[in-house]
Amino acid sequence: MSYEIIESCVNCWACVPLCPSDAIYEAKPHFMINKKKCTECDGDFISAQCASICPIEEAIIDSSGDFLNPEGSLTGISPDCRSQVMVEIQAR
């Protein structure tokens, strides 16, 4: 079990110092999580520390492939509402 940082990561460094197992490392083109070191914060914290600080939606996934910060979780704007607003903006 481990989390994974995917290509939408912008290398902001926010997650690195928060990882209790020191599993996050710099790689190209984005940060990565060492699967052997990642404990999913089990025993240390209730929630994933990397996801709790990550400013990018859909940048970290769990072992099931689910996003820890799904679209709309940081902005409070649901994907459906966002799509509708984008259509309105583009129509201007």
C-alpha cells in the first residue's frame, strides 16, 4: 500500500517536509513516492499529510487509483458547475 504522485504535480515542495516516512523524493518531471517507504501515514496521522498540503487537485492517488484531492475538493466548485461556467465563459 502506498500513495502515488502523478504528472499533474508541479514540484512545489509542500509535501516533502510533511511526509512522516520520508517517502517523497524529487524526480523528473515531478515528485515521486517511494512505494517501499510510504505507509499512507498509518500510525502517524489520520489523513495523508501529502494530500492535506497539496495545492493541486488530482495530483495524488491512493492504492485503489482514487484521487486524494479530487476535482473540486480544493476550490469548492463541483466539476458539473465548473463545466457549465467554462461553457459560459467561452461563449463570451
